[in-house]
Amino acid sequence: MDSATHVVMGIGLAGLATIDPVVAHSTAETHAVLVGTLAGSIIPDVDTVLKFKNNATYIRNHRGITHSIPATLLWPILLAAVIMIIFPTANMFHLWLWTFIGVFLHVFVDIFNAYGTQAIRPLSYRWVALGMINIFDPFIFGIHIVGFILWYFVGYPWMIFSAVYAILIIYYLWRAYVHRKIVNRVKARLPDAIEVFLSPTLRWSQYHLSVKAENNYYVGEITAASVNIIDTFTRKPVPDNDIIQAAKKDKNLHAFLSFSPIHRWEVSPFEKGYEVKFIDLRYLSKGHYPFVAAVWLDDHLNIISSYTGWVYSEKKLRKKLLPSTRRERRA
């Protein structure tokens, strides 16, 4: 989920935590748990700072180890130890428990969007991305805001947020049911489908669609009434030749391939060399596929320049690649 939703969930959990008598009967404990649930709901995204290093590092690591099983167990212990310094009279176990719930809920809700997490690492390094909920869901965010308003005017936060989270459990079950129905619709429409990738939008009845089939890739959209196929690409195996092997040594392409489950590839002549491009098929936007990795090689298959990330035109992609190309040539 987005950061704003994680924040409101952290505060909402603090309201729910007052169902715990140890928390409800101590002002210090209430404040400590509020800090714990809020920090726990945010801390797994500390790896966002990797974006300041480069896109390759960010793509390879964001929602990786910080959302893993060991991290989910370790974050609450570290946070509770720090918070105990500020609130030394707080009950360590209850503080740890609610902080753990905050961390766990963060990781849990992240697996429901199309980006996903490595939530079962180190058991498996695959990305768990269920594609059921948009990264920002107005209903989830909105029901928390309603809960805060009721909390302010009525009180009884444990009762309010018990109701809020009961409604959200039903909401998630409903979205899972709808997701399954849509996947079945897609497979009925495309009998050769092997894998179906759905990316939810802000509208409950509309999804972006990409499909890996036996001989093709399909890209389209789901509406309440139909499955619309927009693009069809022949599914070609990535060749195991010298050009591709040279390109795969690049950190940007390596990061892209570690994250993207459905993509097509292109190799084109480029000046006195080659351009190798991989294009993720999950994010079609206004006729363009913005999530790409591109590598420029010279005629001796040395890497000249590369980029991975979000670009919304070929012109912008060239601008991302050209400056590093010029630096290499001056060197």
C-alpha cells in the first residue's frame, strides 16, 4: 500500500489496541503502543531510501529483505526496545505484541497489490503479488478516516476499529472473490492462458490485464462488462546469444529481470552497436509501456549505458541513457 494508508492503519491499530486492558488502563502504555503501531506500520518501507542510490538497487531491494520473515520478526523487537527508552514504565510484552501486529499488517496488505513483496523470504525469493487491491485504495483509506472522526466525537476506539477491521476483512474477502471470477473470465476468453496478471485500478470493476499464454502475450483491460485485448505480442524465447549475455551483465537489466514476471524483449542496431530493451507488460498507460530496462552495447559488446525505471516516452528514455553514454565516450 501507499505510505498514507500505512500511516492511517498504524493509528487505527492504536485505537484497536485499547481493547487490551493493559493498554487501555495506562496512559503511558497507550502512548507507547501508539508510537509502536505507527512505527511498525511504516518501518518496513525504510528501504525506500535506496531510491537515492539508483533505480537498480531500489528495484532489486524495495519490499525485499525489509518485508521478509526475519525482518517481520526483528522489527518489533528493535522498535519496542527503543520505545521502552522513551516510555520505561510501559509493558514490554504488550508493546511488542501491538508493534508486531503493525509490522505484520504492513507486510500482509502489501502482498495484495500488483507490486507485491518478498514476504516469504528466505523460504523463497519469489515476489508475492496477488493483484487484488490498488496500491492506494480509497475505501481502505476512507474507512480509517471515518473511524478517526467517530473516535474524536464519540470515543470507544476499540469498538470503532473492531468494526472497521471487521468490515475490511469482509472487503478483502470480496475483492479476492472478484479477482478469482475475473481470472476465470480471462481464461474463458483466452483458453491458452498460462498465467494471468491483474493490476487493480481505483475503480473496483476495472483492471489492467496482462497474460502469458502458450504462444503469445496479451495486454488489455477488464471492465464490468468485458475483457478487452489491446495488444498481442508473439511470445519469443530470449535468445542465449552473445549480445543478450553481455546485456545481462548490466546491473539495471539484472534488477529488472529479477522483478518483472511478464515482459517482452527487443534487440536493435544502435550506432556501432546494439540496443537491448526489455519491456514490462503489466503497466500499459495511454498506449505506452513505461516500465523498461535498456542497455546500449558497442560493437565489441561492451556496455556503454543502461537504465531501468519508469519512462513515458522514447525521447525521455534517450535522455536517461545519453548523458552516461557521453561520459563513457569522453573517458
